[in-house]
Amino acid sequence: MNQLRFTSSNHALVCVFALFMLLGCEETAEVAPCCVDPSANSFSLSVAKYPDNKKAALSITFDDGCPSVFDKIIPMMDSYDLKGTFYIIAGHVQLRNEWLKWKKVLASGHDIGNHSLTHEHYLGSTKDQKVLRAEIDSSFFLIRDNLGKAPFSFGHPFHSAGPLADNIVFEHHFTSKISPAGFSKLVSLYDLSMCQAEIKVALKKGDWIVTTAHGVDDQFCYNTLTSDFFTKFLTYVKTHADSIHVDTFENLSKYKIELTDTQLRMERISDGYIVTLNNELPPEVFNYPLTISIRGLKNAKEIIKPNHFSLELKTTDNGAIVKISPHGSFIILAE
């Protein structure tokens, strides 16, 4: 469980995350609060489990790079103002000369992941290092060099993972849909009532659901969805927009890693406090804003100020929510 503790010294309050490994660990909806000197304007800070302090999260992903991505899936998702993650088979994209199409997909705010070079091997049971390198590394560099951006995550073909394959996967990729176990909750997007039930459970338990599917109305893709089904699913998701944060697998992966690795430092200054977010993550990669929940703070709009970093501020009934770079800082004015 993520926890914050605080110590005071020379008018400084230092909040530190209890470090924990991603493997097999779970965190509460919010980290435990760090409290300012109660003799002053007492308030507490915590980093929300999900962006905008939502109760749960959802990433919508599609594998194989089916033709319907371009003429069905993306237009439908865009009409709901939702962004998805598309795992492409780099060798197939190369043969079909589709790099320009996928570059446009990336430029429109959707996410593209690596789904191997050929999709011909169960990587979890493959022992041949040459095959593993070709399927994982070659596709990584093809995608990076042709799209101008390296894929952040890997999607194992047939959902087949193993230690040998994953050692290579995590040389260049930061995350995958199925490794490490428990990083997210994978759900097949084929039964609407089941998916609705999973979302209801996620809202109660604070889960991050990652749906997986292939095409929509696509006769050449495995187990394709119908437009009617996908429309109903997207409509259901939008009805819970106030409670569930929907974003790409890359963005929500970044948020989870940043949440795990970031330390909150609060230092007393003459007219208040400086809150600084510290971590050793590469800022050119890990740049997704973290959500800081501040409770018990009056007049938040007047006393929270940026400190060399832009921020988004939203007042709440009992304080405020601040969205800021995981490498940023801000000021809370106080007497």
C-alpha cells in the first residue's frame, strides 16, 4: 500500500512515499495524507490514485491493427471524445505500407503500442533468443523509426508471456498489458453485460480496467465487434464520465509509475509553503500530470500559486485539486 509519512525539522515538512515494487502490489484510492502543522491553517495533501481524483480508470485497447481502426474505430471513439491504444504488428504495417496512416493516428492523440513483428509465436514458450529479439526488438525499432516515437508499451501476441520474453520486452518498453501481473485488470471486450459489470466493480474497488478487442465490423479480423455493440459500450462508458477516468494505456501507465516513484516535499517559506514533486524518472518520458488532492484548505483559489510550473486548479467543497507535472512545484500561501 502506498503511504506518506511526514517529519518536521527547521520549519520544513517532508512527505515521502513508502517505496514499493510494482510487482504484485496494490494501492488505495489515495495515498495516506501528509499533514501540515495543526497549529497553523491545518490541511492535508495526498496524491490521487487516478487523474482528476476519479474513482476508477479505463483504457480501451485494440490488437493487430485491423483495417477497421481507420474507418470505424477511431471515428467512433473520436465522436465520444475518447482516446484508445492500438497494438500494431510492425511487419504487417511495413508490408501494407501503412506507416503514414498510423502516424496520423498518433498525431490525433491515440496511443500506439508494439504487438510484435509477425504475431506468429507464443513468446511465453519461445526459448530461441533470435526469435524473441526479432519479434520484440525489431518491431520496436520499426515503430520508433517510422512513427518518430518509441512505443511505450508491449502487447504480447496471444497474451503469452514468460521471463525470457519479458526480460527483452522491458529493455525498451516501460509496460505491457499483461506483465507484471496485477499492473492493470485485463477484460475482453466481447460481452456487453460482463463489461458493464466489470466497470461497476471497478468503481467500487478502484480498479484500472483495460479492455482488449480487435476490429469492428471487420471481416478479416479475429472475433470482430459490431458497430452497434461498440456504440453501446462507448455510450455506457460516457454515462460514468464523472467517476471513471478514460485514457490511453500509455498515459495511465505513466500516472501509475509516477504515483509510485514520486515524493512530495513540503518546505516552509516566509509566506507559506513550497510543495515539490521529486522523482528520478526521465522527464522527457514521464510527463503526465499528477493530481494532488488538498483537504481542509480555505480560499484555495486565492492562496495556491504556480512556482515555475503551470498548474490546473479546481476548488472543492473542502479544499482543492491541483494537476501538475510530476517534476513540478507550487506554492501555498499562509501566514
